[in-house]
Amino acid sequence: MVNETPSTSEKPTNEKFEIQHYIALWQHYEDRGGSDKDRMVTVVTWLLAFAAVILGFIATKYDFSAQSFKEKELAA
């Protein structure tokens, strides 16, 4: 059988939210947003570095005047 009694967090309370509750809530989401932003900056840095390496490789192996790769194996 399923226990249908609500847990303590689901029970309605008459507790009134005060300023310290809102401050704690804001700090929680601010910390979470800060860590998400740090993770996104790290991912973007790695993606930009990877794209720069690819473009650098192409720039050294591509003959722009003839509009073809210098080494034929790269074009296949």
C-alpha cells in the first residue's frame, strides 16, 4: 500500500514568511546562478579554443590563392 500521509515539508503551516526567509531564498538562487555562469564561461572558453585550433590548422594547410588544400589527403 502507498503511504498517503504527506511529509512534513508538504504539510501546510501557518508560518509567515519574513525578510530572513526571502534573503535565504535569494542567496540560494544567487549561488546557483553564479555556479551555472562559471560553468558556462568554462565551456565557452574550451569551445572557442577548439574552434581557434581548427581555424588555425585550416589556415596553415589551405592555399587561398588556388582555393584548395595544399595536401590532397585533407580534402577527401
